[in-house]
Amino acid sequence: MKILIAEDIPSHNKGEEALFLGLVESLKPLGATEIAMLSCNPLVDAKNYQGMANIIDARGITPAHLVDYTSAGRFGKYLNMLQFFFKYAAFGMLYKVLGRKALGIMTNSVWRAYCDADLVLMAHDNFFSPRYHGLLANFCHALGKKAVIYAGTTENPLFHSNKRFARALLKSSLEKLPLILLREEISRKNLGKLGMDISKPNIAVHTDLAFLVEPISREEANALLDKENIPRDRPIIGMTMTRRKLHFAYRHLPLEERYRKGTEAMTALVDYMTEKIGATVVFLPHSIGPTKMLDDRIIAEEIRSGAVNPARIFNIGTEYSVRQLKGMAGEFDMAVGARLHFIIDAVCKHVPSLLITHDGDARCHGIIGQMAGLEQWLYNVDNIEAGSLIALTQKLWDEKQAIKTYLESKVPVLKEDTYMHGKRLKLILK
């Protein structure tokens, strides 16, 4: 079966790489598959996904600002989306008239990938409203291609708005899909707000794909920590932080002020962990670019340089694979981070973890909070304050053994449920 992933899953972001590896693993119930994927960074993805997918260069067709958060500006974003819309609409109309002969007029390999596909997967992470995935749903319907939302999240302001036309367009787009697989109950409720019948069996919720990533062995993980000169004479607390997450703090303030106040609170937390808990703090980068906004190493270094005990803080700068990162996360005594899939890595290895998120983040609250049953170990940055963040971290440290025991029984259930994505897909295809 030829499967097209009709969106970018950028391998420079290790959370996205985890989703890709989990997606491939989850498709095993289908038997033999041949996977192609659109990419806005084809050279990097072709190297990192070698042997697992045929990477299709989608630059100039897929709106890059959706995945790399470049400062395209409002005009640039509108221009990107208009270009995206007209190219897809043009090929859709040509295909209706000419069939595969349309490839003789619009020769880009993206269109050939659609024509060759038996099945199209989309919204592996977030459903970007009618302007993007909604258009893809209608495009695939026009081409006569089966398309499904696969392990996605439907959180979008449109689900809560009173824009009737846009909501009707979104509902119409989603109802063309034979299967909608989600990873949080929050997302299913959002579909109900559109007026869709969420009791139907073709709308289902199962665990995030990253739970299926197989880590490297403990021996290999410890060898990497030794390579990075991580000392073992103290407890080790693993961390991830991202500049973009702190932009959700104090939303009435300018972005730079939000970032400054958030960074100060995170630095105070790191000082507490090194002084009061007596830990070594290790920052693992889950994204190294391609923009400064997406490079975890920059904010990690800012926190380390402002800390009281920088010698006890290690900012790993090497780009490791998601399997290596997951293995290293398993060797920590505790994990604190703003990257969802870093926390999933740690949880899978039964490491007590605190996820730094924001109010309204369906992914974090739905996956870690509700499905994993760890709601009390989520901290919203909306009004981030060092005292409350430190108190929750100390509570996590005090209860770490009970949490570890809980995760040892919970994680196998979550992993098994993740395979239901592929099993449901197989049933729909039959």
C-alpha cells in the first residue's frame, strides 16, 4: 500500500521525529507499506528518515511558516496561504478534467505523489483549520483518494468561535473523511461543538504516537551521558525549555517582556534544583532550529549563564536522534520540561515528570493530563511565578517513588492503545 503523509514532519524537531517513528510503527497492522512524505526541509529529512520514507520536496507549495514559525509577517502568511490554495485548486480542477494527464501540465513531484497514493494521512499533530487541512480533505475527495486524520489534535480558535460560515466549511470538510483518529478527548469534544456526531465509530481517541518509539539500550544511553561528561555523584534532573512556550506567559505584556519574566522564573527553578535538591541539571535539545525561535540550546544557555551554579548545569549541544534522547531521558531521576515529547520520553521510561504548558493546550492537558493521568503534574505558564513552580517541583521530587510505581503499570496500557490507530485504519480500509 502506498501511503502519502501530506504534510511536513520536520526531523530537526525531535518531538516531530518521534511522531514520525511512532506513525511508522503504528502502521504495522496494515502489512507492507511504502511511505512518501511532503517536506519543507527535504535535504535534512531525507537524511534523517532514510530508508523509512520517500521525501518529496514541497517547498513553494506547503506554507513553510506553519512548521518553522518564521517571522513571515501577516502579509507573508496571507501570500503563502493564497499560493497554497491556488496551486491545489488548479491541480484539483485539472485532475477532474484530465485525470493523471494533468501531471503533464503541473509537473511538480508533489502532485505525482498524490496521484500515486492509495491512502493520504494528515494532521498527525495539529489540525490547522479549513485553510490548510480542510483544503487537503476537499482536495483528496476531489481526486478520489482516501484521506484520514491520523493521531491528530483539533484544537483551533474556530471550534469556539461564532463564525458560522467558517465553522460550516470546517464541518463539511471533516465529514468527507472516512476516519478521524485523535489523541485527546478534548479534540473529540471540539468536533462535537461543530455539530458532528462524535459517537460514530469512525471518530476515535487513542494514545500519542510517540509512545511507540523504541529507545536505545541503557548501556548506549549511559555511554552518551559519559561522552557529554555528565557527573553521576548527584541526582540528575533532565530539562527542556523553548522560547515559544514562554510567549504564552502574561499575554497582556509584549513578547520580550513575557520571555524575560518567564526566563527569570525558570532560572530560579534551576537554582532551587541545584542548591536545595542538590541535583545536576541537564538540558536536552529537542529542537535545534532551523530558526532561533526553535533552537532549544539558546534559551538553555541563557538560563545556565544566569544561574547561581552554572557548573552544575549541562547544556547538551549535540543533535541526537529521538531514540537516543529517549534512552538518555530514562537515566534521569526526574524530568521537567516544556517539550511534550520529552516528557513522553521520560514517562515511557517511568521517570517522574513535570510538564510546563499553558492553559488551553489540548495536547499537553489531553495526553499527559487526562490519558496518562498526570494532570496534577502540569504547570501552566500563563501567570508563571517562581514560587509556585518551585513548590510543585519539590512536591514531585518528594513523591517520585509513588509516581514511578504508577507509571510502571500505566505505560504498557498506553503503548498497547497506540497500536489502535493502525488497527482502526485497517478496518476502515477493509
